Amino acid sequence: MTASVVHVWRLLKWGRVLARHGALRGIEHDPNTPAPVRRLCKLARFGARVPKVPTYATAFQEIGPAAIKFGQALATRPDLVGEEAMRNLAMLQDRLPPAPFDKIRAAIEQGLGKPIDQLFSHIDPEPVGAASIAQVHRAITTEGREVAVKVLRPNIEEDFAAAIETYEWGAAQVEAMGGEAARLRPRLVIATFRQWTNRELDLRQEAASASELKQNLVAESGFFVPEIDWSRTSRRVMTLEWIDGIKLTDREGLVRAGHDLKALAAILVRAFLRQAVVDGFFHADLHQGNLFALPDGRLAAIDFGIMGRINRQARIWLAEILYGLITGNYRRVAEIHFEAQYVPPHHNIDEFATALRAVGEPIRGLPAKEVSIGHMLDGLFKITRDFDMRTQPHLLLLQKTMVMEEGVATSLDPDINMWETAEPFLTEWVRSELGPEVRIADEIVRGARLLRRLPDLVRRIDHYYPAPGAAPPAPPLPEILVIRPLGWMRYAVTAFIAAAAGAGAVLLLR
């Protein structure tokens, strides 16, 4: 187990980078930040030239691959980092200089257990993309099929493991301080982040996700998922069908090619709703760089490393919440929040419905270009604080994807009204899922399951109470020694002295 002083040293080192880019200013001046954390921020920026305008994305890119992924996760949490940081982190580019091709060639041969010449008749040594975790090369198989080959970067697993261990340690220290930090549940946030990255670091899981998504979206003829080449896929290598299309980042290219941008936006919204509401399994990284317009007008997706999954009860609640917001039924939306135990029961349901109305009514019926996402998020996160709503880690990916998907859709069609586009789909699904026949069938199935469990429930009634919520079991949290508040400064001073001694030694040796 890594010593606490090592974690403090890493945090101070990363904090120094963040301080140079002005990225600690918000944390340091937030009244909800625990005092020991503010002191560490001051120590990290000691002697640094802090710019007036923070550049969060640049700072995370400078720290390294794990920080890039973590920064992308934080971009979904304005309640943690603030609206200004969220907007800047949303521009975080998941691009790094590529690894040398000789190392990539060795990784392919080791991962697939064959010489590369037996697998591909040609592979381009220049990657078409190099991200924080993997890079992609265009190739032609020995059978003559054009494919994309995705390969993990060398030593990436070790780099991520060390960084996440320090994130976990820091989250445990902060959460132990209580108050607003405890309500935001940083330990569960980091545990969920670990689960996301573990999936991305096993390309067999990404391949399986692509295969499952392709199967689920058969009914959505406008949305295309490439085929996986399982014979050329392993933990560190994934091979899939090559896509010839125009990235949604190239709006001018889309227009020149004659694509109907409004139709593409509608395809995206409907495909996402089917994934999230109907199947409960959705692509959670739907930014413009992962979406292509095909020559026949279909929309294609790539990069299936980050996927989200929510169970049926949570999907029903999600559909009812969206439908309630569309129709202005704030009372029903409030009831769902209490049923799901998102809001503690000591609060008043009517007051919560009124708070939702105050946020929802000003934006109903408006085109997206007239809606201030900042004002809306500010209102929603004020509600979470006012009503003691704890973070729901199993919904983090969904929240992130909904914001991202709305951004992509509005970039294609600035006049799109997300509510109007979603309403026909949600109305149809709510009627089919929440009609009287379905409710009766659900009650019969629920009753039969309860009868089967009754003997076990009776034996364990003294200490086991089944929760009605839809949240899956929380990911396991590692045991971490929480140091005393004064210990923060002791470890920080130790790290600072060590840094000064190291710098002095370097100067003496010159």
C-alpha cells in the first residue's frame, strides 16, 4: 500500500500544475471547501505566477492521461467544480502524441499471439488518432477487409492504477471532513470513475459493448454501429469495421456533402432515448469526434469504452421525470424523486414540486439556443443543496451523456427543441410501459418473486430491509487511513521540505 506521504506529494505536484494554470482559485475561495484543503491549495500555489483566467483543460492535459480522463468526468459535475470550470473542462481534448509504431507493433503481436503479417496485409504506421488510453491505426486484413485497429498505450494500466489510488486517498480524506464534501460523496465518485476506466483498459469489454449496442439498435435504422472482428480482438487490441464518413466536428464538410443536419440531430436524440430509456444501456461518450455522418445519411458511432447501464425501475423513473417536465407535471416529477429516495423523506413534497417548477417553467417551449444551460444548472444544483439530495453515482454517466448529447444536437440544429423532439418517443414508451396491463403484469411478477424470497426474508428480518430504490449496489470502497486534520499540514510540510531539498541538491550539482 502506498504511503500517505506519497499521496500528499503527488497531490501537491499535481496541485502545483493546477495552480500555474489558475485552476485552484475556485476551490480555494469556495466557502464549502474544508479549511485543510484550502491550506493545501495555498501551499501548492506558493510562488507560482497565477493567470487571471484559469485554463483547466490545459492543466489536466499537462498532468497526464489519467488526469485527462478524470477531467472529462469532472466536466459532468458543475456541483463539484463550478460552472466556469465545467465549461472549460468540456473542451478537454483527449489527444496525446502517439507511441512509436515499433512498440505498437509489438503490442499487437503480443496481444493477438501472431506475427502482424499473418493478421494484416497492410497497417498504416501513422495513427488516425492517439488518445490518452489507446491509439488507432487503419489497416487491411489478410482477407482484404478495411478495418480500424485500436491498441492500448504501453504501461497505461500502471499509470492509471497509481493515479486512481491517490484520487481514492484524497477523496477519503476530504469526505471524512463532513459537511458539503460528505454530501457530494467524492469516494463513490472516484469508485465509479475507477469502474469506467477499468472497462476502457480492457478492449474485450469495449468490443462486447459495441456488439451489444449494435444488437439493441436494430430498430433504429438511422444509427449505425460497426462490426467487431473478434478473431483480431484481445484485452489490449480491438479490431472493428472501418467507417468512411464525415465527423460531426466538420460542420462545413457536412453541409458541402449535402447532409440534412436537422435529420442527423433528430436521429441522435431518438437513438439516445432508445438506449437510455428502452434498453438501459447507452453510449456514454457521444461527442462530435465519436460520431460520423455516412454517405447514405445514417449516423455512425465509434469508441465504446465508456458505456452506461441503468435498470428498468430507474428507466421508468427517468422516462416519467422527462415526460413530467415536458408536460409540466411537476408534482409527479417530485413524487418520483421521493419514491426513488433521491430526496430525504423529511422534506415537503409540495415544496420540492414548486422548486422544480421554478426551474422548469422558464425554459419550456423555448428553442435550445434561447435556453441558458448555466442558469438551468445553477437552479437544479441549488435544489440539490436545499433538499439535501446526495450524489447518485449510478446516474453520473447518464447526466453527463444527456448534457453532451444535447450539445451535439444543438450544434447540428441550433433551433432544435429537445422537449418537442423527445415527446413523441417518450409518450409512446410511457403509454406502453406504464399502461394498466403492464402495471398489472409487473405486480404479478413482483408478487411471485416476493413469495419465493419470503422464507429468507423472515429469517433475516431483524437486520435486512430491502431498499425500494433503483440504485445498484455501490462499488466497493477501499480501506483508507484517514489522517487527522493537523496531519494534512504535517504531510504537506514534509513534502514541501523534500521538494526544497531536492531543488537545492540540483542547484548544488550544477
